[in-house]
Amino acid sequence: MQSDEGSGTMACVMLIALAAALIATVASVGGALLCRSRARSAADATALSAASAYWSGGASDPCAVGRRAAAENDAQLESCAVEGDDIVVTVSVPLCLPFMSRVSQRSRAGPISCE
């Protein structure tokens, strides 16, 4: 007949490994959500800066203003377009996860019709 001696140690090791995996997963998801929020803020700031430059007439290229605004927010301007009276931008921020390298967000800014 075999002894059960040492089985508690193995169960404890398995429990610690499971807890470590769970903590790593929660930390990864939390980091991704934080980067998504940073990307959203950077996209909004970029769109507002570009739209302000476009509407004030001070800049001939609002996307260049948007590119600078994105860089100031530690983001990269992926796309910028003038659609009617609006400026539409997509920016991305780096993400340190093995399965995803960047998080992108899109934002639109322009005048609001007061009708």
C-alpha cells in the first residue's frame, strides 16, 4: 500500500501555480484596458487639435498638427482624414503583451450643428 505522504505539497504547488496564472491573466487584461484608455484619450486630443487647426485656418495641414498632438501623447497617428467638416483620426499606443503589440482607437472632431 502506498503512502499519501507528500501529496499535500503537490496540491499546494498546483494551487500556487494556478494563482500565479490567474494573477498574470488579470494583470494582462488590466494593462490592455489601461492602454486602450490611453489610446482613446490620445485619439480624442489628436482629433480636437487637428480640428481646431482646420477650423481656425492657422494650419494648412491639420493632419500634421494631429501628428504632433499624437506624439505629445505618446501615440502614433495611424490615419487622418478630413470628412466634410470633421477630422477623423486613428491613433495607436504600444502594448507590452505577447499576443498584441499595439492598441488603436478612432476619434472624430468637428463642429456641432445647432439646429
